[in-house]
Amino acid sequence: MYVCICMSVTDGDIRREAAAGACKLRHLQERLGLASQCGKCAPCAKEILKDSLAEQALEPALFSTG
């Protein structure tokens, strides 16, 4: 799904950046140009980034043997 129409950024792009170490909207702005035009995408982008980071935090627990 497109999150930022102005810069053609999708939710998949945001998730890939989160996996690559982005943890703040500022990082997405620097790497993707997200929210650098009209800014209407910022709330949605923050939510996707937050969800992606939460999923990453849970992944080790899913594979633990303990």
C-alpha cells in the first residue's frame, strides 16, 4: 500500500528500512524522502514503523528454545 504518494513510498519500503535499522520518522525522511512534501503521511508512517519495530522485537521470542 502506498503511504506517501508524494515520494511513492510503500508500507513495504518502511518495513525494509525498519529492518535495516531505521527507528525514527527522521530516518525514513532521510532515507526515503517520506513526509518531506505535504507531510500528510507522517502519522501512518510512524504507525507502520512502530508496528514493524514491535514485530522485530518479538521475533527472537518466537524462535527461542527455552
